[in-house]
Amino acid sequence: MSIPVDVADLVRALGDFGAGYLLSTSADGRVKAVTIEPEVVDGALLVIGPGRGSCTNVAAQPSVTALFPPLQARGYTLLVDGTAVVVGEDVRLTPTSAVLHRPASHADGPAAPGAGGDGCGHDCAPVT
């Protein structure tokens, strides 16, 4: 489940996570993951210098996901889907949706960081 998110809420949500991963796809369908610590600039995630492979992937396949794993065991993962463009050696990801997610089997883990009470069956919480 993906819930559209206001950029101001994404800034808050990112504050509850550490480094994440930019997931892009190559022309032959392989997923590439690189570590990121993006800044939110003008409503987008700015990923500084993710590398040539990621930039090549984004140029060919602009649909990407940024994944921020939980800081605590059995916690929530922040998933941000969006459309990316290459800007010089950087990538600018414009979010289209975001969700805090974890499997139902981890429901005994910590509460969602700053999220509302709307669930979605797999113990996910929209970023609101």
C-alpha cells in the first residue's frame, strides 16, 4: 500500500531513519542498490553522487524506490516511490508515494514513528 505524502511529512519521516538505499533498474532488469543520505530540496529527494551505474539506470528507467530500513529490530521500513532524473552527477527523486511498512509478523515491534493510526493489513502505516 502506498499513500501520497506531503513533502513536509517526508522531511519529518526521514528524521526517524538513518541512511537508506536508492533502488534503480538497469535496461536488462537488474536492480541496483546504493547507499544514500538524501536531502529534501524543493519537494524532492536530492541524492548526491550515487555513481555512474545508478545515473545510467535512472536515465533509462526513471521509476525508482528509496528504501530506509528500520533502526530497531522489527520496526518499520520507509519506502518512497518516485520518478528520478539525473542532474549532473546527482539524482533528483520526486516522490509519488511513501509508506511505513513492516510484515504483520513484526506487529510486536516498536510503534510507527510519528505515523497516524491507519493500517493496511500488513501492519503498514501511511506517512501523514
